Amino acid sequence: MLELLTQAFKLPDVRKRLLFTLGIIVIFRLLASIPIPGVSPTTLQEAQSQGGSAFFALFTLLTGGQVDNVSLVAIGLAPYITASIILQLLGTVIPKLEDLTKEGERGRQIINQWTRYITFPLALLQSIVIYTILKNPPIQIVPDLNGIYLVAFLLSLTAGTVLLMWLGELITESGVGNGASLIITLGILASLPGLLSQDIKSVPIDTIVLVLIGLMLMILIIVYVTEAVRKIPIQYARRVRGNKISGMQDSYLPLKITTAGVMPVIFAASLLTFPQIIAQFLLNIVNPATRIYPILESISTLSTQHRTLYESIYFVLIIAFTIFYTFVAFKPKDAADNLKKSGGFIPGIRPGKATQDHLTSVLMRLTIVGALFLAGVAIVPSFIRDSNLQLAVISGIGGTSILIVVSVMLDIYRQVQAMLVTRSYDIYS
């Protein structure tokens, strides 16, 4: 890794991208340290030490900043991720949206613009939810605001999300890696020192060492499975031109076990979080005497009071999103058509529909294995958390966060490596 970075900094173009990304990271961390006006840090720490609102847990999973200090970017990118999910799901039922995905750069820009439009109201709604949580008893973290002060509070949080969305797009376009995923990863990593310090003070050192060894093994397994591929052999027909016989060398089509990457995990977590946000918001305006109030209360506390149900739904959603997103990222029909046009074929499989069916079958089997793996890693730490082993690192991070961090780091590594290879070809061409 260090050797790769050394080589990368020797090339001006790659160095510029890396430094640009580092600059955005610094800006992001500065934003995460700016508190929202009206929030008392002392009262916030008191609320957390006494258990506070269980709803705090909902905002730490997908945040680009940390809700611990109710910073300008406390909401993070959760609304942006939710907006992306909405558009991707609508794309399966609305032909116009599906056509846009096939229009290349122009279609991508239009979809990105619609994603931004949807993100703003979702971020505003989440800002309202945070405000209602922080101002409610038993510990009132923010005072009752009205007029321009309330508008300023809500717009500050909403603007923080919009700003993060913009920074993420800048990283994607001019930096290294996927901007949104990198910001989420930075939020996760930023919480590590605090969690470790809590464990060092309260847990025996040998227990911490064993847990850290277990986490390292989990990371190695994630890397191995993420990088594993099934190679589909491809042969190309030889062409006769005059007295010359030309033909491409035999090749292969690599199909990954986790073609969809970590996006299904992020999508599943975001989709589970959103109904809880809506329910928490409605609890503040619905009469407690109504029949719907207990239902809303159950939904709002799904991740804290109904862990088994929550983990079961989460497990199923990860599998469903993995299958869905895999066939969005890799279309067997397009792959079969491209092979046929280039004169390629899979040995023993007829070109066209038979090739498409074969690729679909292989990809589905790989995807099911990958989906079960992703879902398993995401919920395993929950079983540890429910045992007698109470560790802040496990409670605060979990399997989902580990998957996100490892996948994003691997993605950055692959992208930098690809840049180096491309620049090397440019030098000698």
C-alpha cells in the first residue's frame, strides 16, 4: 500500500487527485467540528451518559458527521442515500427513468439532479426530527425555538447535508474513490478513538486484544470474499484475411461474488432508518390516545426495543438489495450481446440467448452466496452485542460499518492502481 502511494505521488495527475481528496477530507472534518447554535455540549454529554434518547443510534450509521456533537453535518448523507434508493426503485417501474440510465453521461447528470431535488426535503424532514428529539424531556438539549431561530436551526442542518452531497460529488469527479461512500467511511473512522478509549477504561485489556484480533480476522475474510471472482472462459473466433489468420487470444469474463459491492448494505440500513425517522416525527404530532400511536412507537424503537425483528428485516433487505443491485450493475443480456458482436463465445454455450441464460444462472448463484455473506457479516456483531460482552467498539461500529470501511478502502486502492497502469501506458505509447 505504501509503495502504491509512493508511485502515485510521483505522477502529477494522480498526485493532484490524491491531494484534492485530502483537502476535501480536511474541510469535512472542520465542518464536523462546527456545532449548531443553541445546542449545549455539556447537556448533550449529560444526556448520553444517562442513556438519553435511544434514537441517537439511528443517526450514527449513515452520517458523514457525528450526531454526538450535533455539528453542522450531523445528518450526514442519509437523505442523499435515501433519495438514490427512491430513484433506483422507481427506475424499475418507470420506463423514462430506465431509459435515462442508458443515455450515458447526459442521463446520469439528469438522475443526479433529481436526486439532489429529493434530498433537500428529506434532509429538512430529518432536521425537524432531530430538533423534536433534542428539545423533548427528560433532558432538554435545545430550548424551544420559534420564528427565525427555528428556521436557522433547521436550515443549518439541511444545508450541512447539501454541502456534504456537493463535497462527495467533487471527490467522485476530481478526487479518488466514491465521494459519498468515502464521507460515510470517514464518519465511521472518526468515532473509533472515542469508542476505544471507553473500552480501555472499562474492559480488561486481554478481552480488548481478543476482540481486535477477531475484527482483524473478519476484515481479512471480507477482503478475500470481496476480491474473489468466478472466471468465465471466453474464446474468440479466428478471422481469415487474405493469407493471414488473425484472432484474439482466449480470455475470461470475471464475475465477482459481491458484484454489487457494499451499496446493498448501505441501502438496506437507510431504508430501515427512514420509517423510524418518519415514525419519530409523527409521535410528536399524533395524540397518544389514538390507535396508531402504539404502532408508531413500535416503529420508532424498532432498532433498540425489537432487535430480533430489526435484524431479521435487515438480513432480508440486504439479500434483496444485493440481488437487485447486482443485476443493475451487470446485465447478462448486454454482456451476451457484446460477446456476440465481438465474435466471442463461452465454450459449450451457444451465442445469444443461451449465453445470456448461462450468465444469469452463474451470476445468480454467486449473488446468493455474496448476499448471504454480506447479510451475515452485517448482523454477526449484533449477536455479540446481545451477549454478556459489552464493548463500545462493537456497539458503536458493528458489521455494517466494517463492511463499508473495508469496501471503500479496497475501491480506492483499485482506483489508484488503475490510474497508475493507465498513466504507465500513456508514457510508453
